[in-house]
Amino acid sequence: MNPHFPSDHDEGRVGGPFHRHNSIHKLLGGGKVADILLWKDRNWSAGVLVGATLIWYLFDVVEYNIVPLLCQIAILAMLVIGSLLVLSEIGSSYSFTSLLYLGEYNRIK
């Protein structure tokens, strides 16, 4: 029995997704996700791999829970936002040259 190789005249034949001549990139959607999964965008792929490894390490190896992690992330976000608000208030109240002058004045004393 001779092997059957698909050709152009077999287009009328109904087959599954693996009988067509599509690239894997097209089968995965052909977009950014396909680029990441096929390592065409190395930076994003490495970032996804590191992130997944970190999540696996935290939750499986260290047996860390999601609730304390979310609370610590919320506390860190509030700290960063609060400090940025304080810095913006200081910046809007004083000019940079007056703050520089006050810094020099305190250093001389």
C-alpha cells in the first residue's frame, strides 16, 4: 500500500486540524500569545517563565497562602502611593531652588 501525501487536489477532503498545512504559530492564534509560547519574543517569554516559577515556588514549595501575599502587596502599594502624594505636596509647595537652599543652610550649621 502506497503512503498518502496530502496535496493541493485534496482540498475537498474534510480533515481535522492536524491534516492541514498550517504553521504552529497560526494554530496558536498568530498573535502576541503565540510569540510568547514559541519563544519568538525572548524577553516576554523569559518573564512569563520567571513569574510562573516564582508563583510555583511561593505556593507549592514554601506553602505560602494567597491572602497574606495580597495583603502585603496592598500595604506596599499604599506605602508607595502615600509617599508619592507627600512628595508631590512638597514639590507643589516649595520650589526646587528653595529646597536646595534649605538643604545647604542645614548642612552649614
